[in-house]
Amino acid sequence: MIRVALVDDQTLVRSGICGLLELSEDIRVVAEAVDGDQAIDVILATQPDVVLLDIRMPGRSGLDVLQALNAMHKLPPTILLTTFDDDHALFAGMRSGAQGFLLKDISLERLSDAIRCVAGGQTLFRPAITERVLQGLKNTSSAFAPLNLPDPLTSRESEILALMAGGFNNREIADALGPSEGTIKNHISSILSKLGVRDRVRAVLRGLELGLI
């Protein structure tokens, strides 16, 4: 069972999402919060598998929550929810540690698939915004200190990094390139180690910084 914490200041939105997820056999909302301060307390107390986090809330925003939890090294896999297709918020959320970004006008199937994807350690980029995400990241200021790679990526690792930037999960990358999913996981572990990062989002950001993508 995937345990979800839902953070949104709008009662109708929370009720609607909870109602949708009750229809899923493997996903349950185990905690709710109505603002950023309450969100931090609830997330720390319940340690959910996935957080659905509204970006724009009165007081402490979803981005503030991300940054606070990240600083404490207590950030669970998190999907940002918004009613706006906001590139700035998306880029800021990725840099703050979010693994996904979705608009609230989403179907149950898409939402539940997104939760399973992020719970399984994947990142979630909506295909319609992938190119804008990459361009926006290229245009933002540096997120990392300069780094000279002591051990360059292999050609296969470079291919995999490019597919990671496109939002493809391990199974899709394996299907595209031929090796087993386990082999792809090993390659990704090597990529993270070489780039000096701890997750796929930061690997993509680092790859862009270094001109590898």
C-alpha cells in the first residue's frame, strides 16, 4: 500500500483528490494538511511514501515546505500540484527536490500512475512540458559548484541521461535501448555517482550544467 500525505488549502480539492484515490486499491491518503506549517508537522509525524503538495498556499508555500524538509533531509518523494501551468514554479520545485509536477485537473488514472511512479523512485515530467523544462533549466542560473568529472560518462550512460531528461522511467529506457531494467538501474547508479548527485532530477540538472544533455 502506498501511503500518501495530501497538502492543499482548499477543502474541495482535498476532498476531491481523497475521493478519487479511495477508488485505487493500492493507494491511501493517510494524512492531510491545510497549510505549509501543518504540512511539515504532518509529514514528519506520518512519514508518508509520497506527498501531494500544493504549490500556492497562504503563508508558507509548497516550495517553502520542500526547502524546509530538504534542509532537514526529511523530504519524501513529492509531487507538486497546481492549477497553473507555471514554468517558474516547476523549475524552482525541481531544484528544491520535487520528483513530479501535475496540474490539478487530472484523471484518476493519471494521478494514481504518477503516485506509483514517484513512489517507485522515478521522476515525473509531463511530456507536453519536457522541452520547456529542459530549455528553462538551461536558462536558469547555476545550481551547482563547478565540477570536472574525474570519470566521464560512457556513451551508453550519456544515452540514458538524455532519456532521463525526457522523463522516461527505467522500464521505458530498457525498452528503448535493449538491456534489462536491472542493467539500466546499474547504469543510473553509476551516472549518479559520477555526477556527484543523489537523485535523477539533480542528475539531469547537473548534466545540463556540464553540457552533457
